[in-house]
Amino acid sequence: MRRFTSALFLIGLGLLIVAIYQQLGLQASSNIGQAINTVAADQLGAANFVTAVVLGYRGLDTLVELTILFTAATAGALVLGTRKPSTKRDPDAGFILQTGADLLFPLLLIVGLYIIMHGHLTPGGGFQGGVILASAFFLPILARPGSSIDHHWVSFIEGLAGASFIYIGLLVMFDGKAFLSPVAGNGVFGELFSAGTLPLLYAAVGLKVGAELAGLLANLSDTEAVD
Amino acid sequence: MDINLDISLMIYIAAGGLILAGSAGIVLSTHLLRIIFAIALLEAGANLLLLLASYRDGTAVPIIVDDHIPAVMADPVPQALVLTSIVIGVGVLALALGLVIRVQRTYGTLDIRELRERMAEDIADDAGIGRPVSSHAPLPVQAPGVVGADANE
Amino acid sequence: MEFLILIIVAIMLASAVAVLLLKDFLAALAAFSVVSLGLSVLFVILRAPDVAMTEAAIGAGLSSLLFALAIRRLGLWRTNDAGPEE
């Protein structure tokens, strides 16, 4: 009975997907996107228009996304719980992984910071660089499961970065503008220090995401094995 | 083989196929971890469909390099939304995997049929009510000589 | 160009079906990484390099790492290779 209803549901879903293709209207024209493309370079001074949309025109959506990530990481840590100190840990990894982790850690750190800081000029930004930073801090834990990261420092950095995102948005309001409008001068187009507060906002986002995901991965790998 | 398959149709088939595979996995699987895999596939298909809806032939990437401004650039708003969606997807995935580990620790199994029965038992025991018995289950056998016992629990 | 896209779409759909049908969870994880990689290439073709970089970093990197850690913690690391001493 369950198989029959499942097959019926899937056939219906397939027909719905086919029907949507007729109505999708691909290759039609869009208005908002073209309008943003023409004014973003002068208004914000960012060369990467996706960054301009994420931080400038839809900054509130990014704030909500950071909240969702924070909720998921905190709930994950709550669900998994702390480990009993008497349980046995995994043994250290082999020679290749230990040496590789020691060599890769500074490289990953530099690449992550580069991608975060150049988010408004080239493809990249806070989220991509934050994920690379998280993997940079998680690699030594993979190599030596005995050493774990200090959760107090990680939580402190995460809280500080998240709060500074909101503070930078609030500082703008003293100028009479709306919350999270990008200001503080545009600078020369295409330079590293241009586009007002956009690099600062992305730096806060990158640090927050990196610290959060590193803490989440450390929690997941720390939890006891189920047997 | 048709030579002039256009790009939109092929990518639409990919997105629709991923959505169908994800839905089939969720509805038909019996192992909890495979359901989580199917949810991740479904999210990937939905992101691809969202980005495809804003694609026009012959547009350029919405980034200005070396002060060379192209004539028509792609729409940056759906790209920003899909970026947000991918990051949220990984957050949901992390929480889901934490819950799966917790379920395994509490019940010892990941088969959803067994889990459903054990959870119903636990809920009924905690609430103090009788266990829900389906109408097809055989009635419990009564020992001879016990008078007045109830037929169903 | 269209031929390349056809090949990528075919590989992606085959891997998506393989994720659901493979018994070994580690192999299913590898197939999921292939789906993520194909998706990343398709995002570049759709003129979205930002999204492609995010999908490559998160889908093939972080998501697969999360799944691998969970598979390890659940004890599903090995299946069906019962040795003679089992």
C-alpha cells in the first residue's frame, strides 16, 4: 500500500515538473536585475555585483542567514552533548595526514583570508572564505584527535564578529540613513580599500561563519562513537 | 540524436531529475541516513532550478574586471539568494546529522519502521495510555479460567 | 559546448540514482560528492562563479566532511566484509 501511494505521488510530481517547464517563461526579461546592474557600480563602488546585492541591497537577508546558522550550530551542540572524559579517543592519524595537516594549515589560512578580503572585487566573499577558514582549523583535529580546539575562544570570536556586523549596521544610522546601508566613502573603484563598509561587513561575516563551522565540526567529531 | 538541444532544456532536465530523485529517496527509503542524503539531493536540485530561472543566453558574469563593462550582465539577485540557500542547507544538514546520532544512541537502530513502533510505545508509556493496536492485530490470548478480562488493551 | 553539458548532466543524474541505491554508505558519500562537483560546473556555465565557488566549498568540502564524520560515529564505516574470524 505504501509503495503504491509512493509511486502515485512520484508520478504526480513528475507531471508537475513537466508542466512547470511550459510555464516557466525562460528568456523573458527581468527588471530589477538590470536596474541593479546599471547603478551598483556608482552607488556602492563594488566591482562584484553579487556582493553588492548580498551586503548592500539585501543586507537584512544576510543578517537573518547568520541567525539561522547560529541557531543550527547551537542546537547541534545542544543535541550532541558533551563527551564523558573517560571514553577512549581515536588514535592519532598516520604520518601523511599529520605532516600534510601541518603544511596545509598556513596555506589554507592565507587563502581563506584572501578570499574574504577580496570579496568585493573578485568572486568570493565571507561565506566561501569562512568555510575555508573552518576547514583550516579543523584539519589539525583530524590529524591528532587528542587535541581539541578551545571552545571558549571560538565562541568569543563568533560572538564578537556577529555583534560587530550589527554594530557597523547601527553606526550608519547616526548619519540619518537606514540600518545596514553601506557608507563611509566609495574610494577608488577596483582597489582593495574601496566600496565603503562592504569589506568590513564581509570580514565580520567570514570570521563568524569560520568560527561557527569549526566549532560545529569539532563538536561532531568529539562526540562518542555509538556501539 | 538531436543536435540543437538548447542549454536550458538540458539543465532543466538535470534539476527536475535531482528533485525527483530526492523526493523518491525521502518517500521510499527505510534507513534514516539515506533519507538525509535524499534531502541534500532535493536541496541541490531546488538551487539549480532557482538559478536556471534567471539564465539568459549571451549574458556575461555580473563582475566588472579591468574597467571593461560588458553590455548585458546576468541578474545578480537570484545568485545572491542561491548563495544564502546553499549555506542554510549545510546548517540544516549539520543539525539533522546530530539528531540522527542521538536517535541511534537512544534506540539503537536506524530503521524507520522499527523506530516508529518503539516511539509509539515510548509515547504511550509516558502518557499512561494503552498502546495503539491496529485492527488487524490478533487479540491477546486469555488464560482459561480468567473471567471478565478485557479483550483489547 | 552542448555536448559537454549533456555529458555532465548524464553523470550527475547517474550519480544521484547511485546515492539512493548503493548499500555501502561510504560509496554513497562519494557519489554525492560527484553530484556536487557536477552542480558546481553547471553553475559556472550559468554565469554564476560566486555560487559555483560556494557550492564547491560547501557541497564537496563541508557537506561531505559532515557526512563522513556522521558515518564514522554511527558505526556504518564497513559493511559486508565479514572476515573468517567474525
